[in-house]
Amino acid sequence: MLRGGVGCFRIKPRTLRTIGQVYFMSASSSVIAHEGFLVALPDSLYNRWIDPIRKHGAIRCSLTGRLQSIRRKDIVQLFEDYTGVPQVYLLVEDCGR
């Protein structure tokens, strides 16, 4: 666990050169946020799903996307003190229910 887990808070949106604005969240098969995996939702998917997430605390869906490396200058503060933590995230392309 990463001192409370990446999934236990929201990181402010970031702008990616090729995608535009993305929002980082956690996806977990156990419904426990800090056991999850870091995912980035493009603005369009975030806007589509944020109201149900706020209302229910989570949504159940199947994610499809591309695994991306975290560039050092983007989110280095989150991972710089940890060893053995994959510095990757899933750039979500689809969130099907």
C-alpha cells in the first residue's frame, strides 16, 4: 500500500499532448481503492461517468485501454520514494458496463 494508496485520492487533471485532459483514478477488482491500479480517463469518459461515481462511490465496468509509462516530470512526486511500484497507468479508451 502506498501510504494510503493512489486510489484513495484524486489527482488534479493533467493535459497529455496527444489526448488532452485526463483524470487519474483507481480501478480495482476488489472494490478497495488502495488495492487498485492507476487509470487515466480522458475528459469525455470522465464527464460520462463522474456523476454515477459520485452518487455510488464507484461503478462496475470493464476497462479497455493502453498501458502507458509515467513520465518522470508528470507525476514523479507520487512514486519517487517507492521501489518495486510499477510506474505505469492504463489510459482508458472504453469503459463498458
